[in-house]
Amino acid sequence: QVQLVESGGGLVQPGGSLRLSCIVSTSIFSIYAMAWYRQAPGKQREVVAFISSGGSTNYADSVKGRFTITRDNAKNTVYLQMNSLKPEDTAVYYCNPVFGNWPKITNFFDSWGQGTQVTVSS
């Protein structure tokens, strides 16, 4: 069973930055495409960023130019650098391995980590 452990969230003012991390407990991390999702209160979970096994990236329009997804295969970790944060970025953020081609990607695993809360507020 793959475990997903997200961290790095917190309370930040509008315009601020955060860096999220997600450690994936698997020996085959490098072959997975990965994605960051978020879920705001009362809303469905949505994908915000994608990185292929080869390092190609894609972003939801709402975060393009502000968020950057990267990965470190040696550390089984995917990151999400979030800059110029807005109140509408407030959500719980999750990661998951995915398959498919952007934007039609599907999470590999039905189970999710605990997520990390990001709150953008003055």
C-alpha cells in the first residue's frame, strides 16, 4: 500500500509563498507521473498541477504562472512552490500518482494522504 504524506501548509497573507512537499512510499516513484490536487470547503477536489515521469509540467489556469511543481526522485518527493497566493487558493492540498494525459488525468490510488491545509488570509 502506497503512503502519501503531504506537508508544508500553513497560514499566509495574500501575496505570500509556501512550499508543499509530498513523500510517496514506493520503490517505483520515478516511473509515476504525479499531481497536486486541492479541495476547498464545500467544493470538489480539483487538480492544480501535474508533472510527468520525465519532468514535463502542466497547470490549471487558476494557478498558472504562480505555482511550480517539481520532483526529486532520489527523495521520492514531489513539491509545489506556491507564490503570489490568493484567498481563493485556500484549501487542503493533496498529492497522488496519476495516469493519463493532461488534462484528462486520473489518480492511481483511491486512498489519499491526510493533506496539508493552506489558508490565505490577512
